[in-house]
Amino acid sequence: MSDTRTEILEWIEQGRLQAEALPIALRLTGLHPDRKDWREFFNHLTLWLGAICCAVAVIFFFAYNWQAMGLFAKFGLVEVLIIASLVLYWRFDINHIAGQATLLFATLLVGALLALVGQTYQTGADTYELFTVWAIAVFAWVAVCCFAPLWLFWLGLINMAAVLYYQTFGGLFGWLFDSDQIMWALFILNTLALCVWETAAYYGVSWLRERWSVRILAVASGSLISILATWAILDFDDHSGITALLVYLVWMVVAYIVYRHVTKDVFVLAEGVLSAIIVITVYLSKHDESGAFLFIGLIIIGLSAVGGFWLKSVGNEEQT
């Protein structure tokens, strides 16, 4: 769709199509959504929001009526809702959006059930254990559903469990991780997820080919290594600093090769350009003792212009 829109805009620039005829051309090519498209969009949007809001409503219902409800009523209500959601998911086609929404509802309620257990029995478990058990409990559902947003939600649980574990222990048994090692752990986790996701999509797993989900993982991975690189520049250490900068350079080179020559993705390339501008700016600011902020500003403008021109040329290549 975006390719057709770009082609029409190029026709206008070349004088092959009058600008006043653009609305008609877009409507005839189906680029402007009609009533059916808008109705489908709002149906999906309200369905997903309804599933999420229903799960949140159950949680707030327990919070408000905590003292008034008995023990069996609390557990029974959540378990009945989970079972009912699974029955509905079984009744629907697993690829149907209604079935996917009910499975998301059930997945959220599993977290509510685990929180209910911890609050009722005061087990003394740490918060990270809730997210870890939650991720383990719903893994079978996530693996079966073949639904990209639910996989991203599951990865979010893993990331949250890792962060909370580090906040509790400061690393494995309190001694393995330094202050920035949680960033390394999250970077490795999200980068591995990105590699597996892209490989599976490349070799024919159709439901993983939605680019928006891959871009979220790419943003997570790229942001983490960019943060580590800027930390290395600002507080350089001979060992960890060199490691962070080398890994950053490797990430940039691999991302360029993959998203420039294997699977062209201008979004990820734009992320790389932005990351490079930030890291270069931090480096110049760190090592510029004269305080030549005007010079650094000119460098940023120049890099942005060159990066934008290059990204535009890459985007134009996809049209040829």
C-alpha cells in the first residue's frame, strides 16, 4: 500500500498526475480507507481494549471488595473466568481475532490469580517470582496460539522478571552482576529474541512476518546497546568500555547488513542512524574541552541531513 502511495506521489512530482486529481487516485487505488475498513479497525480496537479492560476490571473488583469476599469466592471467580476464556478460545478458530482476544484475557487473569495467591497466603515470595511463574504458566498457551502480540507480552514478562530479580539480589546470588550488567542481560535476551524471530520469519513462519512486532524488538535491542555505548563513553573503563563499544559496532554492522541487503527495513535503518548520531554526539561532548557547542550542533545537523538523504535513497530503491 505504501509503495503505491509513493508511486502516485512520484507521478505528481514528474507531472504525470495533477495534484488536484490525487484524492481521486488514492480512492480508486484503495489507499484511503472506506467505511468497511474503518468499521473493521474499530471492531478490532474495541475488541482488544475490551479484553484488556475486562481483565483490569476483575483486578479492581477484587481490590475494592477484598474484605467483603470470602476465600473461595475470590479464587473461584478468577478460576471460572479463566476456564470460561479457554472454552471460548477452544470454540473459536485459533486464528480468529475473538479467540486471540479471549486467550489474552485468560493470560492476564493468570497474573491476577498468582497475585491473589501471594496476597492471600503471604508467601513472602519476591516480586520477580510472580512474573517468572506467570511466564512459565502461560508459555504453553503462547506457544500454541501463534499470535505475535502475545509473544511480545510474554517477552515483556521475562524482561520484567529479569529487572525485578536484579533489583532484589543485584545479580546472581548478589555477586555476579555489576551495576550495568542487567542492561547486558536484557540486551542479550532481546537480541536473541530478535534473531530467532527474524530467522523464523525468513524461513516461512507467516505469522511472524508482521514488521511492527520485529521493529519493537529491534528498538529494544538497539536502545539497550546504545545506552551501554553511551555509558561506556561517559564513564570509560578499559575492559567494560571497550567491550560495550565493540559490541555496539558489531550490532550496527550486522543491523546494516541484515536490514539493508537481506530484509530491507527503513525503520530499523533509521533507528541505526539515530543511534549513531546520539553516540557520536555524546563522544564529541565528552572529549570537547573547549565547549564548542555550536560545532557539535552543526555536526548533528550535518549527520541528520546525510542520514535522512541516505534513508530516502534506500526507500526509493524499494520502489524500483
